[in-house]
Amino acid sequence: MVRFKNRWVLFRIVEDPVIENGRVIYPNTQFELTEGMISKTIFQAIELNYGQFGKGQGSITVKWYNSTTRIGILRIPRDYTDMYLSTLFYIKQIGSIPCNFSILHVSGTIIFIQQEAINWDRQFYLKEQKEAEKRGNEMKWQKKIRFSNSL
């Protein structure tokens, strides 16, 4: 029996910057992407860049995607990792949303990629917490924790 070996890719979807009044602004608008939309876009880009050869080289699966942090995990065939990673570089929009992929980590096991995803999510939420404290707002989950501790 043949065992198929995979690579796990941690990625982040980065929204393209906008130029307003001569300044570059990185918007943080909420856009809803699904795993299906992401995998369909990648599969179409593989077919566009590598033709029928690329289309027949295994499947790509989005195992997890967090729309808040815009971080996700892909499973790709190990033998064609370079082909898939180069294709991610050339994707400039998903659906009608102008954005691109940023590769954060590539691993041979899902355990290490999950640990890296947890670290990236933690960094994101800590940054959001600091920005909320600067504005004088409390995050919702902090209020829930304080309420549960008071019971």
C-alpha cells in the first residue's frame, strides 16, 4: 500500500493597501471567506499557471481558516510543494476581494503547524487587546472573564 505524504502550510491572507491622500493605508475590513472559496481559487490558479499537469498533481485541502485573524492551514502533496507555494505567490484576489497570500510556515506534521497557528493567533489577539486598551475599550472576552470570576 502506498502512503501519500503531505506538507502543511500556514498562511495568512493580507488585504492589499489603499492609497488615500498620498498615504498608504492598510485597511482592516472584515471580509467573509470560506475554505471552499480559498481552495477553489488556489485550484484555479494551479490550472492557470501549470495547466493540466498541475491540475492532476493531487488535491489541495484547506483544513482550517479563521476569518478574524485571516490565518489558515493548507494540506498539499509533498512532491509538489514548490509548485503550490509558487502558485500562492501569484494569487492577487479571491473572488472579487483584492488580497494576497503570505506564507508563514511550512511543516511536515500537522502538530507543529497547529502550534505555530496558535502562536500567530495569540500574537494577533494580544495586539488587538493593546489597541483596545489604548482606545479605552475593554474586549468582550475580558468582560466575560471578569463576570465569571465575580460569581
